[in-house]
Amino acid sequence: MGAAHLSPERRHERDALDGQRRYYDPHIKGTVVKVLPGEHYVTEYPDEVLVTVLGSCVSACIRDTLVPVGGMNHFMLPGEARGRWGEATHEMRYGQFAMEQLINDVLKRGARRDRLEVKLFGGANVIRSSLNIGTSNAEFVRSFMRAEQLKIAAEDLGGDYPRRIHYFPLTGKVQRLEMRRDPDRVVFDSELRYRDRLREQPVDGDVELFT
């Protein structure tokens, strides 16, 4: 599908990302779309590759195995999630909202819930804190998948180092790079700012679980 077939909303969405956030990469042989903390992006285009860098945050990569549509989110909980699943604690609401935003957007574009392929990444304990935010994020997303009875096709969660993820939504292919060099750790600055922002503002919208 070419740009001429885009709806006005989708055309505006793509145009707004052109430049540093969306560009052609000759090595990947595709159009890179960067997904930043707190964002999600869904595509129907075979040339788009979704890229993000994860420290303590988690990304779910979700696609329909039959219909050409898929996407990625990038989120974290503002604190450690405690309590039973379904209590919708303050911390867990952020994760629920992020997951359902992505799932709803994929379903609205023709995907079916019983065909969803889900791959999970991130959740490293790279922010030095007694709360182990990375572990909490990883435990949350696994709990969400169990509660919603969605199968995990693949996962790479936990550890001590950040990851760079390249996701090809229409095929499900993932390229993962574990970032061990000290200069790479500057990526955590954006996650720290994102976490502080979450703690200062309530989650947008209402959360409705898929039950």
C-alpha cells in the first residue's frame, strides 16, 4: 500500500514522523520508525521496521499472522506493581493502558485476537533502585498475557543490560542487540525522564480489560 492510499489521519501520522524519527536505512533495506518511551506505533506497510531501545522499559511486539498489520509499544510502570491481578492498582493501570492501546489499534486495522503473535522484550534492571523496576515491568507484562489468555510466541526479558530491538511487523522477524558498552547506557536518561513524568500525571483514559 502506497502513501496515496493512506487516510488523511494516517498520512498526517507518517508525515509527522519524517526526519529523525522516520527515515530510510540502506543497511536494513527498510524505513525505520523509532518508538520512544510512552509511545506505540502500528503499521500495515511491508517496508517499515519499528526500532526502540529498552532499559527497564518493556516492549510488546504484536502482529496478526494472516492480515498484514502489526505494531510495537514501549512502556514502564511508574513504580513496583503489588497486589492481585485485576485490582487495577495505580502502577498497573499504566501497563494495562499501554497494552490495550496497542492491541486495540491492531484489532481496529483488521487483526483478529485469536491470530495475534506476541513477542516481549526489555525489563532489565538498569535503573539502580531497590524497586527493581525492570523486574516489575517484566512480571506485569507476563501477568497481563496470562490474564488475557494470549500466548507468548517469544520473549527476552530481564538481565542487566539495555537492548536495541528491530521489529519487522509484517513477518514477525526480530533483531536484538544487547548493549554492553558504557556509552550506550545514556539511553536510560530518556527512561528516567519518562518514569518521572508518569509519577506526576495520571494515566489517560479508562482501562477496560479484555475478559
